[in-house]
Amino acid sequence: LTPLDLPLPVDEAVAAADTAAAATRRWRTVSMDAAAGTLHLTRTTPVFRFVDDVRLTFEPIPAGCRVHA
């Protein structure tokens, strides 16, 4: 996956990603550390109930932050 650059500080980007996941069905936040720039989410598939892990890291850059998945 290609990293995504956002025009937000790391802590705000982590909070925004967590809020977006909370508003989406079948997504759950497992852990969040805005100071370290990490977010661990899971998504449960609808049919067989498989659980997919998604880990995001937010790296500070001069224009904001870079998100790696």
C-alpha cells in the first residue's frame, strides 16, 4: 500500500481515523496511542465472521503526517 500524506498533526490524524472507524459498521478499535502515532483496528467480515487486523502508523512529516497501513 502507498502511504497517505495528511495535512494534520499526528495526534489529530490518529483521533480522526479512530472516529471514522467508530462510525463504520463492524470496525473496532483494539488500541490507540496518539502520542506514539499508532492505531490498531479490527474488522469482522459479515458472512463468516473472520476478523481482519489493520495497523496504522502515523509518521510526522513537515507538511503534517504520513500514514502507513
